[in-house]
Amino acid sequence: MSIQKYQNRIREFRKRQGMKQVELAIASGLSLATINRLEVWHFHPSDGSVQALASALNIEPDEIFPFLEKPISAKTARAKE
């Protein structure tokens, strides 16, 4: 799967949730600029960003980023809160 496919997956999951980028930014606690950069793949996200993004989208991190060495379970993260 190409890197462009991953950026499209972020956008795809966001749109499936009926969210605008600003809504995803608020829900995840990430900046709007970060959401935009992730969708156009300007940088590799940190584990914390992946966890926040997945939690806001109600999915597992490895659904978007299966190439991560140790995906963080969004469900596990929510359970710790």
C-alpha cells in the first residue's frame, strides 16, 4: 500500500464519520494544521497523534497505519482514561 493510500485512509475514515477536518482536530486534541498535514502526508505521526486520531475516529490505530511496529489500541487507551 502506498503512502498516498494511507493519507487517503485518514480522509476516508474522517468522512465516514461525517467529520470536517476542524471537527476531527477538536475531537482528537490535535491542531487543524496537524490533521491537514497528516492527510497530505507531510510528516510521520507520533504514537500519541496516532492514538488520538484513532480514538477520535473510534477505530484502531492499525486500521490507518498498519505499518506501525507496535500499534496502540485506541480501546485500551480509552479504558485507561
